[in-house]
Amino acid sequence: MSQLHSLILQEIKDKGSITVKRFMELALYHPEYGYYVSEKVLGKQGDYITAPELTQVFGELLALWFVDLWHRLGKPECVQLVELGPGRGLMMQDMLRIFKKFPDFFQNLDVYLMEVSSVLMAAQQAILKDERVCWVTDLKDLPENKVTFFVANEFFDALPIEQYVENEGDWVERCITSKDSVLVFDLSYSDLIRVSMDPRVEHEDDKMIKETCPAYGYYMQEITRRLLKNRGGAIIIDYGDDVPVESRVGDTLQALYQHKRTDVLENPGEQDLTHHVSFAALKHYIDPSLKTEMSTQSDFLFTLGLEQWVEKLCLNLDPENAAKLKIAVTRLVTPREMGRLFKVLIIE
């Protein structure tokens, strides 16, 4: 039994149970034993591979989008780019490579990485050691009065969620307790919550589940505030859906261990926990005066000129590496892989 498992059992003993949100906070972000303080959380040796881990093309195309936005905004001075949850820093490394090809843009750009994991921050600092980059742990630490660009790839899916289960006409919060030191799901009857639901949709055990994420509001409201105040734009990429909040039901919480799905409650702190992002919920916090656009990752990358960009890169590669590049890019856009599952929300 791991140290974190023991700590969770003790908290359950003291309180009777803990919420799903609290479990995720401990499993992912505990300062000593959480998953995101482990040494290998990304890449082929970790539990999952993100788009920037697959190929440089992903970050390079995003960089071109931001350069184009800068031109459309009239080439403002004092611009800052903020990446939320930068992983190992590979995407920003690829983006900076492109930015440097546009000196007028690059010389006016300040780059900030928002990271709460000291281990991941150290990995980012090693990869970006020669770059002009700053780190923050909270969006409110960013300078004010600058045109701000935001980019977030697979950030929102790791934010802790709450789950509510329909039970005999009432909604009760799903919680976690223990039986013989084994973590199990249960229901908390301390607070009954009324939620508008679509009665046609049922959970697999005949009880509907609704998920909410309190942290959505914090991040989206801060992004919106800065875009309204100083202009800018945002790209949010994650796996999820755009189903209306009132009818979105189902248990999307999942765990990944060594690239395979596992039981959510097994090995806390040693496996990744994610949920399907509700883009409808994210958009709820965006001021209607801002322009928003939704697309799949596949459509978005093709719109940015994916095919032409890959062919250009292949001109400087030998046949073997050109083939590897094309295979990696295919994973980004194939519907059965990342192409349709991942959605892109643009805010301007």
C-alpha cells in the first residue's frame, strides 16, 4: 500500500468519506505523493502521450495561428503568451522555434508558463533553459495591461471534478469510502442537490451521473477578463464534447496507467486521472462579446495548413524520418485516434 493510499484511508476514517473532487486533488496534486510530482508522467515511458510528444508539427501550427492573430490585431506591442499546463515544455519549444522566424513579433513577446508541479517545472526549465521564459503558478500572477494570448492543451481534463448521482428522484454527491482498506464508490446523503437532467439518458447501472468542474469557472473567467480588458485570443484543446450542460450526463472519469485504462480507485498517485471536458460549460463563462469557434482537432489543423506544412518539413528529411513524421501526424487527425475525440475552442 502506497503512502498516499494510507493518507486517503486515514482521511476517510476521520471524515467517513471523501468526495470525488477531493480524491482527485490528492491523487493528482498532493505535494509529496501526487501523480504530478512523479518523475515520469509524460511520453513513451509515462502513462500517456500528448500531441506535442508525437510531433513538432502540432506546436508549430499553433504558433503560426498566434502570429496571424497578432497581425490581425494590428501588431500590438507588449504581448504575452501564456501556456496552461505545459507538460515537459516541448510544445512551447516548438512554438518558440517558429516565433523566432518573425522578429517583429518575437521581440515584443513575453512568454509565461503556468505550472504547479515542481517536477514538471524543472523538466520545462531544462528543455527551455536557453529561452526567455517565465513561470507562474496562478493566472493572477501575470502582468496586467498586456495583450494576452492563451494556449491550453490537455489542461482542463485534469482539473478535479464533482460527480452527482440520481437516487430516487434526488441528486446526491458521489463519494469514496473504504471496505477492508479497499477504496470504493458510495453516495453522500449530507446534501441533496436538485439538478435539471434529461430523463432519457441513464448511467450503466441505471443511475444517472452528472459531472461538474468548479475550476472551469476560475480559469475561464480570468481568461475572459483579460481578453476583454486588453484584447488577445485563446486556443483550448482537449478531449471532450460540446453537449449542452443541462443534458450532459455520464461517468467520464478514467484512469491511465502505462498507456492502459485501469480502475480509477487503484494506485492513487501512481496513475493519471482525467475526465471528458465539457466545452459547453467552458463557453458558459465567456462573455458574449467575444467571438468563439468550435471545431475538431482534425479540422482545425487542416485549416491551418497541416498538409502543406508536413510536405515542407519532409523536403529536408530522409525517407525514413519523413515516414515517421507522417505516421505521427496521422495520429493527430485520424478520427479513430485524436482527430475527432479532441476538440478545439478558439476565443478572440
